[in-house]
Amino acid sequence: MPNKITIKRPNDFHVHLREGSILKSVLPFTANVFHHAVLMPNLTNPLTSIALIKEYKQFVEEELKRINNKTFIPLFTLYLTNETELDELKEGYKNNDFFAVKLYPSGVTTNSSSGITNFDSLYPVFESMEKLNIPLLIHGEDPSCETDIFDKESVFIEKTLIPIRKRFQNLRITLEHITTKSAVEYILSEYSEQKPLKSAATITPHHLHINRSDIFAVGLNPHYYCMPIAKREEHRKAVIKAAVSGLPPFFLGTDSAPHLKSCKESSLSPAGIFNTPNALGLYAQIFDEEEKLDSFEAFASVNGAAFYGLPVSDETITLIKEEKSQDVKPILTEDMKELAAFISPKPVFWKLETN
């Protein structure tokens, strides 16, 4: 297998940049590597309106100027609630204020308390989105307290996603950060070379590297805690198989979600894994182990862009395989607070080549 690969500049179709000093610290890891990135709206004050999106967009654009990055293209999202107004949604999309709409079931992850409690009430919204071809990005977990945490993704697909798809067959849906064999099978059941692609899925690097046992392997590891939570090994293998397949419905979305190390290591650790400092190396390691490096460009750079109708970058990046495994260092915010980057439980030998 090669020890060096060059691919078109990749896209990250699911990333959390947060806000304030954390955003300033983590933005370069995304902006200096990826061509496009879809920015999640679940901030402390979620982006539930066009006015809030514009305010956030201005902050991001100012930071891009500060780091002198003129090539990265951030794509903003509207946080869907049961109170989302159709007129604002239509006008905002028409004016390019946002790229896609994000659906969080209420309470399923960090800053999701403003999320959806009544899915049936959203059908008029979905109808408008279908007509306007607005992408719907879904955190696919069942919010019921009665549903086991390891079953939430599968239950959501059966109980909520399948009825939505049956009713809105042309709605463009991305099931984000999939973690189960059920999710893979659902996306494949929707895929056909003979018809336009309407259902897709993003896959994170950490869900390719850890299963649920890794969370508890040497005591409780809060830095492996995210939502959706890692599942059994059989599910990890199914997600790996999907990622390395090169098939159009599967593409890169890091779901990188930074928290201060002091928060992650507290008695109430928030969900989220920060992986952008080493994400591409983590992905490449899996593709290398599966002898599928020839499919990496499709997964990282092509499939997602094609699904969303975006141009593939003319620029390239190069990854190299070294004899020594990755040395992942902590990241400091501007006020000297530590962000702990994801470290795989196994050696990772790939990294981004720097000039």
C-alpha cells in the first residue's frame, strides 16, 4: 500500500465551531484544511432565526480575515424548532442566508433543548423544503427517555425517519454521524444508481475508531463520550464498510465538537469529541487498514459535494504515512484553557503533509 496519497481538498459536512474563544482556537483546523464545511447551529444561543445566523456569520467571517484565509467556504445552518416560520425559512434560503436546515430532536445532545418535540407539526415545513430543495440535516436519535441510549438511532429511523421519507420522497435528507448497522442498511435501501440521490449519511472519524467498550476500557473515558454514543463492534465494522465503499451516499462529516478539557473531565461531562486537529489522518488510517485508499477521495472530497450540488475543489492536499504514530497535542484557547483533541485507542500513522 502507498505511504503517500494526494486528494482533492476535502469537505467537512458536519462540524461544530462553537463560539467566542473556542471558535477562534478551532477555526484554523477546519478552515486551513477543508474546502467547504457545514457549521452546526446548536450554539449556547441556537441559530433559530436569520438574524442570529447573520450575526454568527459576521463573527466567522471576521475570524477568517484575522487568520488570512480567503479560500475556505463556511456553510451556515438554520436550527429547526416547532416555531420555525415558513416565510422566514423561504426568504432566508432564497437570500442564501443559510445552506441547510438542521433538525435536533429535543434533548438528544449538547444545546438541543430547543429542538423538536412534535415531528408531525413539521410536515408543512418539510413540504416547503421539498419544493425549494432545501437540505434537511438530521441528528437521528429518538428523544424518548424510555428508549435505551444504544438503541436511539435505530428507533428513530423506524419510528420517525421512515414515515418522513414515505411522505416526502423528494426531500433531500442527510442522516448525520451514523453509528449503526441499521443506519447503513437504511441508507443503502434508499440508494439506486438509476434514480437521483435523496438520502445520504455523514460518518465521523471517531465512530470509525472506537466502539462502546472503548469508552469504559480503562476507567470511564469522557473524551470518548459523544452523541450518538459509540455502539457495539459489529456496528463499527458496518460503518467502516460503508465509509470505505466509495458509494455516493456516504461522505465525510467530522462532527468535531470541542469542549474545554475541564468540562469534559467534570462530573457532568458534555457530549462531544474534538477531532479536527488529526481528523484526516484518522480517516486515512481506516481506509489504509481496509486497503481502500483508492476510495478515500470519493468519501472525503467528491460524494458530499455531488449530493449538495457544490463544486469539487481544484486544490489538493497530501497525506503521508510515517513510521511513528501520531503525537496529538492539546490545543489552548486564547485565554489559555485546554481543549483535548481525540486520541484513537490504536496507533495512527497518517497525517497531513505540511510545507
